Amino acid sequence: MIREGRMTPAQSRALVELSPRYGVQIADTGIDLHALFGNHAPCHLEIGCGNGDCVISLAQANPGNNYLGIEVHRPGVGSLMLRAAALGLRNLRILNRDAVEALAIQIPVSSLDHIYVFFPDPWPKKRHHKRRLLQPNFIASLRDRLRANGRLFIATDWQGYADHIGEAMAQVGGLVNLASPAAYAPRPAWRPQTRYERRGGRLGHIVRDFVYGRA
């Protein structure tokens, strides 16, 4: 379900004026990524990209790759589009849709080189754990969207969620923990530090990174 939230006038204008440039239409058919970006460059996907701290930084630093973001929160999408336009980015697109729906319906199988899931909502209360995004069925869907030897990068600053991720990943075949025998991977040097991560650091949260490869 798309989340509206409170939008500024600038965010509202961006959704109207910049969607033809950066937006991806919600549809019941798969996206032709080559047609969307106009090339055959490697395609990377960030799920839950918020206002774009990470995906914009990566797109700016790696113009030879294509970046697709999925975000359910419309004000964040508006902010992302504004920032992308200010930087003149050409290798970034955004789909404003629930990630579970988007993967099942619009993201083609074996189409992605990298997938990023950074700091998903931890839903810390036990009665809410079933709402956590990274469940075995969703992880299997992520695996299926990766090309052979593709990479899945995950980060969380909630230890309870890190434990949950490790348990869920163990239930899904076809993905190899590239940090093994360690449970967690070193923080990738290229991963931008978001405002959310910095805030967690000030609260004493320890970030756990995971890196998995498609077998």
C-alpha cells in the first residue's frame, strides 16, 4: 500500500513534473529494464530507498550502472526526484509501490546484478515480527530476481532483526553467505551512511551487514 504522509509543495510538484523523467508506472506487467534506461548496463535495485540518501549517492558515483529504487512513501519519492534532478542524474528511476507487490509483478526474474535492502523497519515488538519485510518467501523472491553470481546486500542496526535475518536466510536455498564462516560481513566501503544510520550510531546501535551471492 502506498503511504501518503505529509508532503511539501515542492514534493508535490516533483511528483507531477519529474515523474515522466524519473518515475516508473505501476503496472501489472514486468518492466523492460533495457527500454526503461535506454541501455544494457548492469541494473541495481534498492528496496526502501526513502528520500534517496543511498541510491542517489551510488548512482552519482557509478554512472556506468543503472539504479532502480522502490519506495512506498510518496513524500520520500518526491524528495528523491528533486535531488536527482538537481544533480542531473540519468541512471536512476523510482517505483512508488509496495516492495512485495513490485517484485512479484514488475521486476523480471534474473534481471538484477545487485539488490540492496538497507535498514528496513525492524518492527521490534514481538507481536509485529510478522510484518518484517525479510521473510523467507520474500528472500526467495529477491534471489530469483538476481542474475547468476548477483549480490544481495542487507544492513540493520537492530540485533534482534539481524538474528531474524540470519535465521530466515538459512531457510532459503540458492544464496551463499559470502562472509562465511562469520555471520556478518564487514561494512562495504562504498555503502553510503544514511541519516538513519547516523542517528542509530548516536543511540549506540551496532550495524550488522550481510552479503549473499546467488549460487
